[in-house]
Amino acid sequence: MIAFPYRCPTTGYRLEGRQAVPAAASPMVTYVAEHCAACGGLHIVNPATGRLMSEERTRPAPGLAAQATARGGQLPGSASFPS
């Protein structure tokens, strides 16, 4: 069993999560669902970094950012709706 630190986004407390089996060496990112003892919620955590999935997914990839700029701020695959 491997322990890793993460921070609860609701309370700000630092907690320790546990992963039963270490992730295999892979280019894919692995996430673990952790029941939070501080807030009682469920957090999806990357055990390699200790960051929440929502923290890692807040910014588009550099290539997508360039494409969005070229398209007037719209990301590929996103729909535009009239106001």
C-alpha cells in the first residue's frame, strides 16, 4: 500500500490518501477516488502529484490554447450558441 498527500478543496486540510497497488509505468495518468475524512466528500486525486483532477484540468493543453486563439477563443469540439 502506498500513501500520498493531498489537500481537501473544501476545508484546505492536508490529508493522506492510500493506493492499494502502485500504478504501472504508463503514459496514462491514474486517479484514485478518496473519501475525505475532513469534509466527508469524494475527491478524485492523482497519487503521483497529490493534485485533484479538477486542479489538473483547469487549463487547456498548450496546443489547444493556440487553436482556441486562432478560432476566436473557441476550443475544438465546443459548440457556440447565439446569445
